[in-house]
Amino acid sequence: MSGPKICFVIGGPGSGKGTQCEMLVEKYGLAHFSSGDLLRAEVESGSQRGKELNAVMKEGKLVDMDTVIELLKEAVDKSHAANPDKIILLDGFPREMEQAKKFEEKVCKATYVLSFDCSNETMTKRLLSRAQTSGRADDNIETIKKRLVTFENATSPVLQHYLKENRLVCVSAEDDKGVIFSNTCKGLGLQ
């Protein structure tokens, strides 16, 4: 049996990566994990680790990278054991080069790195539109600007690294979600 087929999914806030992941799961039954969802699930489980994570998050601190990698590894291992041929989407991961290195060192190499390319203008427009219904505190113009700068600075080295290794699949995220989905499927060889 070969190792898991990991697809890192990278895109700025409002690029539509979550929507595209949901569509891939619905059409192809792919596994889909985000570190945030895994952290919240661990807290809700009431485990000792969940209690420790809850305490860290309540203080507004970031959970250490090793713990995030450990949670991802557990999810990947479980998913791969159940469905060894399915691609596993890691949504919004890695956020920086150190995370990518650590994951590939402790878990496995990513088969693909899917990057949703979208202009800051389009992402801002989408996030402000989402703010009308989301109630999210980070969907305001000042925070959006900061999030976009942080995203670009942190992920640019990640994208350059995987481009050099020929594992980067870039998809324009400027179109409507149906066109983006079609291009995503082509990029991953699913059509």
C-alpha cells in the first residue's frame, strides 16, 4: 500500500478554498480537514489534550505547531487507513514554510499543493459580502487588509518552494465557483 495522497490547499481569505474543498468532497468523496476544525473537535471531545488546547485558545494564544501536526497526522492516518486511494485535502495548510517542512518530515510528502490565485480586490469584495451574513469579527475592511498582507508574506515562500518541486497546481479563483471547480478538477487530474 502506498502512502497517503495529500493535497495542501492554499488560498487567501475569501479566495473560495473552503467552497472548492466542499465541492470536491461532495463530487468525489475526498477527505477534507482543516487544522481549526480538528482543534475544535479535540476540545469538544473533552479529552485531556482537548482541555489543554482549550486553555491555550482561551488565552488567545496559538496552539504550538507540533500539536497541530500531531492532530493532522492522526486525521490523515485514520482517513488513509479507511480509504487508501482517496486524496486528502488539508484546507488552509500550511500557512508558512516551517509548517510545510515539519508536516513532510513527520507525516508524509504532499502529492499536490493546490493554490487558489485571487486578487486582493476580489477577496476583499467577497469577504465584505460575507460580512453581511457571517457575523464574523474579522470580516471588516481594516482586518481584511491585514489578513491579506499576512497571507501573502507567509505563503509566498511556500508557493515558490512547491513550484520549484513541480508539485504546485495553480487555479485562478477570479471566476464563478463552477468555472473554478472545473479548473480545480482538471488541475488535480480528476476529470
